[in-house]
Amino acid sequence: MSISLHDPIINQKVSEMAENLIGSEIIKLAGEVKAKMDKGEKIHNLTIGDFNPKIFPIPTELKNEIIKAYENEETNYPPANGIQELRDAVSRFLHTREGLEYNANQILISGGARPLIYAVYQTLLDPQDKVLFPVPSWNNNHYTHLSRGQQIFVETTPENKFMPTAAELKPFISEASLLAVCSPLNPTGTTFTEQGLKEICEMVLEENRKRGSSRKPLYLLYDQIYWTLTFGDTQHVDPVTLCPDMKNYTIYIDGISKSFAATGVRVGWAFGPQKIIDKMKSILSHVGAWSPKAEQVATAKYLKNDKAIDTYLTSFKDEVNQRLVAFYNGIIDLKNQGFKVDAIAPEAAIYLTVNFNLVGKTTADGKLLATTADVTAYLLDEAKIAIVPFNAFGSSKDSTWYRLSVGTAVLSEIDELFVQLKAALSKLK
């Protein structure tokens, strides 16, 4: 007699880690948005941290180099740490653009930033080691879980633009093996100030002086994947530039995904202490998380084309900033009209931090908006606007703040969006 794999007597237990892994709230929301769009509804989908390539294409020079690389049959396995030409080009890029000095052997190439972040966690953490990170932030809770670590999170505040401070982190610093931060920050689009980051770095250095050689150091994961996308007077800052001694403890995450609207091209890099980079390389060599060779060849050539990069970034940043400013002005205009909304002025990345303080309001048909989930659903159903609540990034369930992404926003449709949003807000009592 055959037994179906779906028969309840079959034991299909999995690891505790897999069993308890939480699904992505963003993907869940994206599914709801797609279902509405499949029914023909026009939804302003501002949820995804990605770009519409028809609005924000990758640089023409990069695209042409990718095509040329495939025509030249660059399709075999690349070296585990990335081709030499690309690591050399990244080293030069870091030197010329940020004043950071890392040689090619201190740089690791991978298929975007995600495998690199995973490798940092796997390299530095033993089971039950503690990871300290602020919320809202992107995926640190999931990477901690995947690494079988313990999370310590600090909920940040709008008064500090949701950027963590040394004072907020200090009570937990002695327990942690890894401190994970990001600037410009996903989901807020806000950034560290020089003083704010310097205080955190000095705290890390002091903690490591206390530990000496008796304990594993406290390392800093510094995700700067959005660092080129700063606007106005905002200046990107980084740990090693502010505190050179941090070079022993900082692992940077970077790449072309956001800087050049190349999320699907999958070229990312990490750089940091030689030993840690070497161990990360060993881990990823078993995972096979290589960036495709043709894309590596193309990116190596593109990163040396300073004129093309400058031209692209000038236009690209202007287009992104126009959208961020338009959404910010629209929200502030509604706030000035008395609606319970707010926003933090845009600084960087492709995100705007917006507030819909609508819990407790009642809809036209008498339904109480009792939770943030109710508010999110109302905005989607009534205003046809999809945005991501901060609780999807680890903030408390009752947080009224949201991430609004402009990577797929059509500039000419923003006025229409605010007409719909105002109408929806006006119906609430």
C-alpha cells in the first residue's frame, strides 16, 4: 500500500529555526496589493524598495558593458571572492568617492547585499550570541534568527528621525557580539549625523577596550547600500572615516543595487578586516552566492568610468528627490489642513517616513479603525495607496509610522494620489 506524502501519519518535522522563521510582512502586503491589481484596480503601490526600470533604468554604459560581456562568453564560474578586476575597481571607487582605503583582498563580491549580510552573521555569531540593532530596520531580526542568535532591539523615536543614539544603545552594548546599523536607513530614508555616529563608534571602541583579549570583540555591521543617494545638505558619514580605529571592527555592506537602480543585476560587495572577509568568502563559496561573471566584468569597467557615473547620479538623484519632495509637501499640506498625518523631511535613499495617526477613527460605513492593520487596509481600499507600516520592520504593533517608497512612483500621478488620499481622510470621523 502506498502512502501519500500528505498523509498525517508522515512525520515532517523540520528544524526549530525553520519552523519558527517569520514570513515577510512586506511580501504579505505585496500579495494583497497584487490581488487588487489583478482585479483591475489602480493601486499606487509605494511598498517595494525597488525601481520601475521604465522610470529608473540602470546606466546605459553599464547595460552596454553587460551585453558586451555576454557576447564575449563571460559565463563561467567567477572566483569565490569576485574577479580581481572588480575588486580592484571597488577599491578604487571607495578611495576616490569616500576616501576609504581597502585593498582588493579586503573586498568580497556577492550576488547583491543579502548574501553578504547573511555571511557577516554566520561569520561572527555563535549560537545564542546576541545581536543589537535598532528598529525600525530591515531584516536584522530575520538574520539573527537564521544565525540562531538572540536579538536585542531598541525602538527608536521620530524625535531622532528614527536613527539610534549611543545613549539608547549603551545599556545593552556589553551583552552584544554584533551591532547592526544602516545609514541611510531602510525604511526611513534618514541618516546618521557625524556626531551621532561618532558617539556610537567611540562607545564600541570603549567596549572593546574593556573586553581586551578575554572576549570576542563587539563588531559593527554598517550597511551603506544607499550611501550615494543623499539630498540637499545631507552628507553621508561612515565609521572608519570618523574613527580610524573602527577599521578593526567594522564590516561594510555596499553595492550597485540602489546606487545605480540595479537591484536585479546582483552585484554587491562587503569590505572590512582581512580575516573576517576571508571567512565570509569561505562561507559563501559553499553557498554559491556569486554575482554572475558577466555582470562582474561589466561593473568593473563601469566603476572606472567617472564621468558616466557623475552624469548618471546627478540625473538619477534629481528624479528621486523630486518624488520625495512632492510626497513630503503633499503630506505636510494635508497636515496643515488639520488631518492627522505627518512626515519627516527626506534626507536620502528612496524612502519617506510618513505618519497616519488614524487609529480610533470611524469610516463612513461605521467601521472603527482599531489597529494599524485597519488603517493600512483602509488606505489601500479607500485611497488606493499601498505603504508599509513600521511594524513590518520590527517597530511596535501600535506604531502609526510608515515607509513610503518612491522607486516606482510616476511623478505626474502624485497630484491624483493626493486627491484620492484627501477624499479618503475626509470620510473619517
